[in-house]
Amino acid sequence: MKIRRLTAFVAGAAAAALAVSACTPPDEGGDTGTGGDDSGIQTDTAVTVGWNQPFYEYNTSSATGNATANANILYLIQESFNYYDPELNLVQNEDFGTYEVINEDPLTVEYTFADDNKWSDGTPVDAVDLLLQWGATSGHFNTIGDEEIEYDDEGNVTNQDEVDSNVYFNGTSATVGYIGDVELSEDNKTLTATYDVNYADWEVNLTGAAVPAHVVAMHALDIEDPAEAKQAVKDAFENEDTEALAAISKFWNEGFAFGDSLPEDKSLYLSNGAYELVEMVAGQYVTLQAREDFTGSHAASVERITVRYNEDPMQQVLALENGEIDVMAPQATADLVEALNGLGDGYTVLTGIDGTYEHVDLQFTNGGPFDPETYGGDEETALKVRQAFLKLIPRQEIVDKLIKPLNPEAEVRQSYNVVPGSPMYDGVVAANGQAEAFPLENDVAGAEALMEEAGVETPVDVRILFGASNARRQQQYAIMAEAFNQSGLFNLVDASSDDWGSMLDSATDQYDAALFGWQSTSTAVTAGNANYGTGQINNFYGYSNPEVDELQDQLSVETDPAEQERLLGEIEAHLVNDAFGVTIFQFPSVTAYRNTVTGIDPITISPTVFYGFWNWGTTGDTAEDPGEEG
Amino acid sequence: MLIFIVRRTLVGLALLLVASFVFYMLVDFTIDPLSDLRTSTDPSAPLQMEQRIEMLNLDAPPWERYIDWLFAFVTGDLGVAWRTGRSVSDLLGTAIISTIQLVSFATVAAIVLGVAVGIVSALRQYSSFDYLITFFAFLMFSLPSFWVAVLLKQWGAIGFNDFLVDPVIAPAVIVGISLVAGFLWQLAVGGGAKRRAIHGVIAALTVALVLVYMQVTNWWLQPRLDWVLLTLTSLGIAVTVTTLSTGLRNRRSLYTALTCVVLGLVLYIPVRYYLFSMLTPSMSYGLAALLGLLAIAVGMGIGWAWRGPDWKQSARTGGITAFLIAGLIFLDKVLSYWPAYMSAPAINNRPIQTIGDRAPNLGGNFWVQVLDGYTHLILPSLALMLISFAGYTRFSRGSMLEVMNQDYIRTARAKGINERTVVMRHGFRNSLIPLASIVPVDIIGLIGGALITERIFSRPGMGQLFIANLGADDIDPVMAYLVIVAFLAILANIVADLLYAALDPRIRVNA
């Protein structure tokens, strides 16, 4: 009985099923079979760039936002008064505006904004934006010093109320602070900046606005109208209105940091350049879309650029091979370059140099072999020992063995201050005499003669400080140790440590020579002062030469490039004569991309691979295929 | 019992306090928040260094910073990642979700498969199958996860995507795969030579047929569950669930499952083409879960409708079967977007992904995004699964062997109970008890410890949070991660103890 009932039921159900399946399913839309839904899939062309740090803040001038990962993205969405070309010349960007020196002493620069220069909400980009940039980063308007802010351990401010009632912009630049006063024209198109002290690198000092002033004021002061907001910023700075500036500074510090995705409020990520932000997933990627209403000469040529985050270069290679990223520009290592070269025909691998350079500096005042005190205050003896030591550093061998495999064009760097390939490099190298004093063919005979003259008992122990876990520096040390030990004049002692960064300053009696890299972010000529000037922050070695200090003082106020080059040459000649140290090589860089992307042309310093995005293009296979859409 | 819990909690808290101090000191010793400024040539670097020392209170001794941190932490303030200015609780929120997504699938799959294989292996103790599984388990144990992950990327992503360019499996390969599958199956089945031969041949033929079917219907480029596959898989599910749940002898239970199959087939077109399409704009995981619950309710209803004295068993069978069949229909809907997904510019015909948890610039509706999530999840899940699967296999094999040697198993057999009931009801259930003590600890281990897998697959989970912030010299997120993982580990141990006591009446928790 039961079985029969079941049979009946199953038969009924089967009939129902047939009935239902007899009515044709809705249009399957060709091959896709999605049941007639629009899949909603994007069809724009996109170039995806792999990078090792995720984007997280719009304001690159604030204390938190100051990072390369942010600066790269901002390079795509904001224009500035100038940019570097592939030869590292600073080129004025007249789409944005123009600037000129109108007075040499005191140094006065006039910035004029282009008439059609607008933020993507239609508000003009003008002198008020630059005024905010100067007001914020100069630190002149801060009414509360850093030392008056009290923090608990998490960096949470404990006296928040007091801070809130004061003006405190947290991203201060010492060099913007040299600009003592600015003046705006009536139409807000022109800003005239007057320096308190002349400054050689004025051209890279104030180059644009990090954030739109009207947005800051609209949020900080609760103003609806952009024009009114601009005026409020102008008034606040001109009248030094502490109350308004306090609110402005608070928003400037914190308002532009992003959370997990783009904020609802679009004004927090306005663009004045070729691209605008359209999507962001914290810790994963950010996507920029070309602005159709952008009229400048650096207009976008690919519809979308996505910057994707992955901190492991070898995984980026796999992602490149799997088509998840199109371009990558990681730090170069031997394994990585080998893996990239193994990718085959569909990919291009470019090698070159990046902004960091390797060097060896000597300790002058630690009672070690390079300190005159060791020889009873005999400057000459110490100098000879230093010269002999530097003559023996196998610079060419290090480059040949460690760097050439990654960058076949690699050469020994011969300047303490100037990036190879930048306009002043050849001139400064010719003047400084480093190549002659410390020849690439190691001058063993010369070193022996110097040590003999010095009359010091050989071999001399020299402790070298470097990063213990850094494979390349370990290899450099091994090459150096071999060369030195062969000469019999010096005996290298491995003083490497993972804590080398703080030991440079705090443990000067633990090492006699330091091997590490300095990173250049611009072609600023005054940057070197921190390394060689008497008592300067990065001069860990007690090096002091009054003539160098004097020349540095001249250089820092010199605005004529030819004269700057001459002064740099003289400064460096002193460094060579005093046997301060030697420079070894520029870090190799590698850029790899799929051949479906064209126009990639990285430059040495920031924004590296992103330079020339307006020349980028895509060929064939990322284009959409009409008719395939569901 | 209460005293036990209170005592364990207090000990746990004390342990946490000590651990947090040790962590803090170790992390503080490891990181150097000024490292990036030390090698900067920026003229403002000294100024920034001063600001940072002030902000992070670096001049104070570490224990002073620890005390500050601890007071903030116990008052619920997890701090701020100073480098990005984001609050730690914010960062944790996203990271935990991503990790749970990854870990939940891998853990469930590893437990189900590991336990199943382990038990079969125990039932065939010292057979070739047992040795093979033992060998495989030890192999998996000993493989470093970063290596497995990279191999998976090379073969599972790049290799498979290359295969999809022209997805044709050579006949010889089909034959080879079928023979291997048949061989493995006959090993697992065991018994006399005839039984093995029949099972082996059937298994080999089935695999060969499936592969040929996929080839002929271009399944790789248009994967779907049409009438044929849906009917076959649903029937398979119905029989398997019934066998495991009540045994095929229980006719009402079997009929319940079969009714679910029929209902599934009847509803296939309306649900898949009308209901899902209609819901597309408002579809979400929450809604999908609701529909799943609805399916379970319907299945239980069918079981209840078949009535009988043991309707609860039928309802259980019905609920499980209906849920799984509904899942198949859901999967079919997702798979229907495969061709559109493949041809999207963001995917460019290479669907299996190696980094992140979603493809940028894809766009797409709910179904496309689900599909995209799967193509990102599959490799890291496999990597995690392969390794923990091995552990579960060994563990459940050992515990099953122990149980099968107990007196009550012999008694059960002496009473004349059939082998299925002996194994499933008396053996299997009891062999799961020891698992209760390792599963919670294991899950916690995965939440904190999917570090390498997350990093290699670049998924924004807890492990990534830890590594990235340690690299960025940011102590607050690192401490939050460490304390949370330590807390969960302690909690998991307490839960495991209580669970064990609840499951096994012989165990008493004594204060």
C-alpha cells in the first residue's frame, strides 16, 4: 500500500518536473547562461601595478601620510608646479602654473596658478591652497610645540582638549619654514613667498598643494560654499585666528586618512590631475579612473590604473605571470632578476638604478684607528691611515660581483651628493677627485706607502658596522675582508648588528667604519649638510671641517645652479682630501611588465615607475570583446 | 564545575598578563620606529625624529610604555597604528573577517575529509591503503607550508589557467587518471579479490565517464550542473546521507531523502532561473543563509510528513539532504557566470587567482563576486587543508582503532548488530570524543597561525596584520594581535576541557 502511494507520488512529481522544464528557461543570453541577469562586469582597459605598500592617506604632507605608497598615488591624481624628467631635470608644469624668482635677496618666489586649473569638484586650484600648504608645513602657526603634547604609549594624545584649542599641524618641514612670509594677490591667482634665509633648493621646497583648502575649511569650520570656505582659510591665516586655525589644523592632520574603503564624502579625495580615485580596498588595492574633463598635457591614456599591494617580490612575479598584475618595480635581488628573466618573451625586464646609494664612512672621534687621538693627536698619521684604508676598498669588484648581474650598466658612484644621471653629476665628479684619490684599480702600493709613512704597526684592526641580516651587505663585507686581509695592512672585524641603525649614533665606540645606504628623494643640493656638517644630525662620526661648513653655508643660500655645482665640487674635494669615506654604488632597480602594456619608463627617484603614466598604453588582449557580455 | 571554571579563568588571566608583558618586551626590543628616518637624507628628518620620539614616548623605559599600554588596553582602548593613524580595533575588524573566511572552509573540509579517511584507514588497519594514507599524511606533515603554497600557485593557478586556454585532456591521460582512481578505490574498499575488482572497475569507469562527459560538453569553459549532473549528484547525496544518518534499511528516511531530490529537481528551473535572477540586485550572504535555512526547514518538513515512530530521524536526513541539494542549485547559479567571469578584462581568461581576496576592476553582481571570492579562496584553502588534513587523518585513525578494540564493540557485534551500525553508531561516535579536545585548539591555531599562507597569498587577514605591522615597527597592532591570539588559545583550552567532560560521562571536571 505504502509503496504504491510512493510510486504515485514520484510519478506525479516527475510529471510536474517535466511540465516545468518544458517551459523554456529564460533567455540565456548566448553562451553565458546566466539566466538573463546583467553580470555587471567592468569592461574598461586597466593597467595593474604591483607595489610593496598599500595606499592609506590622501594628505601626503601630514605626519602619518608621508610615505612613498601615498605619494605615488597622489602623483596620479594631483599635478604640481614641476616634475622630474628622465634626466632628472626639474621641468615646470605650465598646465598647473608657473613660478619665478622675482628677487634674489631676500629670495622671493612668485607662484602663479593657471586660469583653468581646477579641482574635480569645479573649485579653482589657487594660491589659497598653496597658502594652506605653506601655513601647515612651515610650522609658523603652531601655537603648541611638539614637546607640549602629552602622549600615552599608543600615541594617544592625553591632553587632547588643550591640543584642540591650539593650532597644531603635525607634518612640519624645516625647509618650508625658511619661507617667512607669503602674500596673495586679490584674485587668489598669485602667491609671493619671501624667504627669511635664502635656500638653494627652493625649487623643490613648495611645489603644490597637498590638500584642497576649501575642503579643509568646509569640514573644519562648517561652511557650505567653497568660495566662502577659501576666504575663511585666507582670513584665518592672515589674521592668525587661533580658533579657526586650530580647527583647520586638526582636520588637516586627521581628516584625510582613509579607513577600509573610500569615504562616502567625495570631497575628501578630490583630484586636479589626470586620474581620480574610484575604488579602494584597504591593504589590497586602489583603483584610479581617467578624468574625462581633464585638459592638461599629462592626460591619462589608459582608462584605469590599479595599484595592488603585495610585499613579497617573488609572489609578485607569480602574480605577473598569472596576469594579476601588469607592472612591478620591486627592490632588485639576484633571485628576483633571475626569476623575471625566466618569464619569457611576453615580458620586458628593465634594469637601472634607484635613489639609494651604498657608502662607507669612517669614525673620526672614537679612539679607533681613524681617530687622531689614537696617535697622540697626530692629524697627519690618522689621515694617512684613513686614506690607505679607503684606497683598498674594492669598489669595482663589489660592483662587478654584486651589482652588475642585476644591472649590467652599473658603475661605481663617485659623488657624495649628486645622483648619477642627474644634471650636476659629471661636473661634481670631475671636481671632487674621488676617482683619482681612491682609484677603482685598488692602489695597494699607494696604501702600503701611506702606511709606511704613517709608521703604524700593521695589520690594523678595523671594525665594520653593517646590517647583520642584510645578505648583500654580508657579501660586500666578505669581498672587502678578502681584499683587505690579502694586503696585510688592515684586518677587518665583523661588527655587524641588526640594530645598526641606532648604533650609528649611540654606539660610536663599537665600530670604526660603517657600511650602509642613504636614500635620496629629490635632487636637493643641500641635503648633504646633514651628513658632513659639524655636529649635524647624520654626521655620526665627529667629522668637522670649518671650510666644509663655510661652503655649506654658502651653498644653502645659493640659487644659481652653476654656482651650486661649483660649491658642491669644492665641498666634495674636501671630503676626499679628508678621507671622510667613499661612495660605492647606486642600488639597482628592476622593473618588469607584460608586453601588453607600453610606455613604461621609470626614473631614478620618486615616483620611479609611475613617471610618464601619460605615455602608458595597452595593446590588444585587455580590450573588451563585444558580444561576450551576459 | 563552577569552581573549576572560575579557577581556570583566573589562571588564564594571570597567564595572559605575564604573556602580554613578555610579548611587549620582545616586540619593543625587536622594532625600531626610527629606522626609516635614520637613513633618510630629507632635511626635515631630525625634526621628524624628535616628533616621533615624543609621540611614541621612546625616551621612557619600555616597562613604562608597557604599563601605559596595559592600562589603555584593559579599558578597551586598543590603540592606534601610528604609521597610518588608523585605530587598531578598525584594523582587527577587517582582518578577523578575512581570516575566518579562509579558515572556516579549510577547517571544515580538513576535518570532514581527514576524519573520513582516517576512519577508513583504521578499519583497514595494516592494509596497503592504510600504509598509503600513513605515507601521505607524514609527507604532508613534513612539507613546509610556504613551499606547498608556491607549488599550488605554480600548478594550481598558472598551470591550470594555461590549461584553460585549450582545455583538452588527452585520452591517455584520462585512462591514466581513471586507472589510478580505480586502484585507490579498490584499496579503500578492501575485502575479497572479487569485491575489490568489481569496485575498482566501477570506480575507474565512473571517473573516466565523468572526464569524458566534461570534455564533450566543454565543461571546463562552461561549468554547470545540468539535469544529468544534478540528478546524479542529488541521488548520490540522498543515498550517502541516508546511509550515514540512519542506514538504508530505514525506508521512511530513504523516501524522505528521495522526495527531497525530486523536489529539488522540480524547483531547479524556477529557483535557478526565476527566483535567483529576481533576487540578484538584493542578494547577499545573509539572504543566501536564510534561503539555506528555508531549505533545511523544508527538508525536515518532508521527513516529518513521512511520519512513523522515528520521524525525528527522517527529519534529520531530510534537512541535511535538502540543504545540500539547495547548495548545488546555488552553486549552479554561481557557475553560470563562469564564461562572463573568464572574459572580463580584469580576469582575462585566467580565473584562478594567486593574490588578494578579490579582483580589482571586476565589478559584477552578487554572483560574480561570489565566484570571484571562490577563485581567490581555493588555493589558500587547499594549502591550509592539505596540512591540517594530514593531522586529522592520523588522529582519527588512532582514536578509531582504540575504540574498535573496546569491549562494548565486541558486545555490539555479539548482539548481532550489523557492521554499519557497529561502526557508525558505536565506533565512529565514540572515536570523535578525543577530537573535541583538539578541534577548538586547532581552529584558534589557524586563526592566529595562517601567517605564512596569508602572506604568500597576500590576503588581508590576521597573520598579514601581524607581519606587516611588525615590519612597520608599529607595536599596537602587533600587541593586539598577540594578546587576542593568546586569549583565544587559553579560551580554546578551557572550552576543550568542558566539551570533553560534557561528551564523555566518565570524565568529571573537579575543582
